[in-house]
Amino acid sequence: MDKLALLLVIIGALNWGLIGLFHFDLIATLFGGADKLISRIVYVLVGLAGIYAIKLFVGDREQEHA
């Protein structure tokens, strides 16, 4: 599960980088515009993965202090 979350976070980060640099939304291009259901699902999955990744970040910090 951790690797899947990390993969989705990386996809989201790359997509935001492309949007910031080139005004190019890769997810919308691959799956249809941002209003398409599949694109919205991908955006939601990336967002959920980001929330899940907080656990990974906090877990690493707790191990450092143990």
C-alpha cells in the first residue's frame, strides 16, 4: 500500500510540475478533461494518496526519535 501511495503522489507531483512549467495537465490529457469522471477519479486517488503519505512522513519522524 505504501508503494502505491508513493507512486500516486509522484504522479501528482509530476503533473503539478508540468502544469506549473508548461500549463500542461497530463492527467486531463490522458483521461479526458478535468470534468471527465475518470480524470476526477485519478485526481481523488492522488489526493487520498497524499493524505496517506502523511502517515509515512510522521512514521519516519517517530522512528528517528525512538
